[in-house]
Amino acid sequence: MDLPGCDPARLERTYAQFALVNRAVAGWRGIYRTWMRPRLSTDSPTSLLDIGCGGGDVSVLLARWAARDGLRLQVTAIDPDPRASLFARGRHASAGVTFRQAAAVELLDEGRKYDLVVSNHVLHHLDGLAAFLAESARLSRGTVIHNDLRRSPAAYALFFAGSWVFTGSYIRQDGLTSIRRSFTAAELAAAAPPGWTVARRAPFRNLLLLDRAFGDHGKGPVSRG
């Protein structure tokens, strides 16, 4: 699906189906409750940047949950792929999220800063993990949360068995490739620079966390292994 010549109809269906997959297995509701909601306020706005937002479903969920809790969250979602940005803006035009076609380095060049920086299923796509982490850290005033797959034979087998239902899209092909390319918790902890921590989450998730402004408040159990 990353190839420029891939079928546009299948690609749009993939973005739409990713919303179902993320709701089912990405675990953002628990991430929001544990790591994000304690940082939000009813009085002053908190800014959030979603890097590599794809179809934009995670960005919209975070904005919606904060609004339901009466908390002020301003969400900006970026993706360098013009196809993803176009889909997200069209699908979520009334969601109260600012979607931009941009890479993280472009926002750094603009001098942007955000209270929270997040990503979903980005780490395993990267050739330069250290550069991406440095960029996301520079964009954040305090907290960075990168949510990604955790590689295991069980994760691969379960997705292989259950992904037949996602027809007419790249979900199955992309998902199996992504699981193979993803990190174990130990690999991610070894690859991350000092100051980052890895939290294992079910099912088959890694959170890579940087929290410089809020101490231990709101943190869940964090493991380097």
C-alpha cells in the first residue's frame, strides 16, 4: 500500500478498514485513559500531534474521547502521503481535527511544539528509528507515545487466521508484513535512546514512551524488557 502505483480504490478501502482494526486491537482507549487523560485540562487547551496519521481514525478517536470527558484537546494530524491526507480530510471533515500533508521535519522547520506527540503503527515502517525519535522528541514539550505492534509467532498466526474478512483491501498483506517487521519489546528497548521506556501492552503491543514534563503521574507499568 506504500507504493505510489497501488490501486486507489483498494487503498481507500484499506484506510477505512484500518479504523476497524485499530478500534479492535490497537488499544488506544486504554492508552488515552492511562497516559493521556491525566495530562488534559477542562480549563486550558492541550495540543496533540499525531505523526503518520494514515486515514486519521486514531486522531479522531482521541479528540472525541477528550470532548466527551469535557477536556480541551487540540489535535493536529500529519502524514507525508498525499493520498492519506486527502482521505483523512474528506472522511473526517467535521471531526474538529486539523489534517495536514506534512512530515515531522517540516513542522520542526516551522518551529512547532506540542504538549503531546503520538504515533500509531509507524515505528516498524522506519529505516531510521533514531532520527524519527529525535524529531518527535523535539516536537514535544513533554510526552511522546509511539504505539506499535510487538512481533511474536502468536500475533502472526492469529492475524493470519482472522484477517480473511478484510477483503478488497491491503489489510491482510500489509498486516502480516508489519508483524514480521515489528520489534520485540527487548529489541525496541535496546534500539531506543536513553530516556525512552518500553511498556508492553496486550494484545501484542509495544508503547515507546518519553515523558519529561509530568514525572510519574499517570504512567502505567513500564518495562525495559
